[in-house]
Amino acid sequence: SKTLTGAAIMLGLASLLSRIVGVLRDHILAGTFGAGSELDMYTAAFRIPDFVYSLLIAGALSAGFIPIFLNLYTKNKKEAWEFTSRVMNTTLIAVSFLCILLFIFAPQILHILVPGFSPAERATTLSLTRIMILGPLILGLSAVISAVLQSLKSFLVYSLAPLFYNLGIISGALFLVPRYGIIGLGYGVLLGASLHLLIQIPVLFKNGFHYKPLFSWKDKTLQKLFRMMIPRAFTLASTQTTTLFITSFASVLGVGSIAIFNFANNIASLPIGI
């Protein structure tokens, strides 16, 4: 897109389509499982990976990445692409380390997060969490690419990526759940994250990106990015902490409370997201 209006219309329509598919996703999940313990476990398991993604990647990364990338790109494209490689590599290392820690300590975290779950429910939630913990790793790389595409005004594929993420979850509900049970939803989330990444890669390379195995904590542009991410990360942390508290509180209420709140929250978020 070469105009602000054109970009806004494109993003708005793609967001509308993605949100409609999100409602369809919830419709399929509700129709398949009902608002019961299975969806409670899936939603609770989603909270830890979602916290990592939202806190470290979703808004914080793009908020700092885009201005730095654009500044470099207008002066020296080679430096801009090298910066992109450094951010990708740093994201992989940092998120991998965090995901390993969460994988190990997930039982202790879930004991606090869902105190109302039975031992069997907590065990299933643990299995789902450990599967979906790979999601932030995939989405972390995808978020870096998304920031590049936004910077270069390649809005179409960027705006369609969330739609493919939801399609992956829907595919898990329709095709993997009959075979693997509720665990199939976890695989569906990973499928959606992979589609979110893969749809954007060709456009990234088309714009001139060349990957390099560069990494340095002392890189000045990287340190500047970290400093710019901190305020945004604090904002996102407050929102995510509230969601974790609500999940913990809902786990001691009636069966289906977590799922019902999540469905209602998704519907309420529909107009805001668009």
C-alpha cells in the first residue's frame, strides 16, 4: 500500500475477516466440547504461552523494532537486514531459554494458576501447556517478520497472518481432536503458529532479506531496542497479569467458568480488535 487510507482499509478488512474466523473458531470449539472442563483445561494451558508471547513479543517488539529498522533502512539497507538477523537470533535464544524454564517449572506454575483443578485436569493442562509452549518461539520469529513487513508497507500478508493462525486452530479442532482428543487442540495451536510464520516468509525474502547468523548482546541498536521495549512490556504485563488472576479465580468456580469467560471476552474484543 502506498497511501495511509489504502493501508487502513486493507488492515481493517483483513482484521474483520480474521475476527469473523475467530468467532467461527470459538463456535467450533463450543460445539465440539461445550463450556466444560476440557475447554477450561485448554484455555488455562493457553495462558502461559500467551503471557510469554504478549509480554516479550506482541506489542513490545514491534513498538521498538519498526522505528529502528526504518531509520537503518533509509540509510543503509544492508545494516537494516543485519539488524533484522540479530533480532531474530536474539529472539530465538531468549525465548528458547524462557520456554525451557517454563517447560520445567510448568507443574509448579499450574498449581498456582489453576488451584481449583483436580489432579487429572491439572495433568492434562500440563500436557497441553508443554505442547503449546513452542508457540511463542514460532510466533516470535513471525513477529519480527511482521514488523519488517509493516515497516515496508507490505500490509496484505501481514494482516492475513492472524487469519491463518485461527485456521490452524480450527484444523486442530476438526481433524486432530478426533484422533488425539483435547491434546489435538494443542497441536492445532502449533499448526496455526507455523502458518502465521510461513505465509510471511516469501514476502520477507522478496523484499531483499538475507539471513545471517549474527548475534551480539553489545550491539548498540539491539540495546536501544531493549530500552524501547521496556515501557510497552510493563503495560502488557499488567493486562496479562489480570488475565492470569481471572483464570486462577475462575478455576475454583463452577466447571466451564474459564471457558465461558474466555468466549465472552473474545466477543467483547471483536469491535475493539477491528
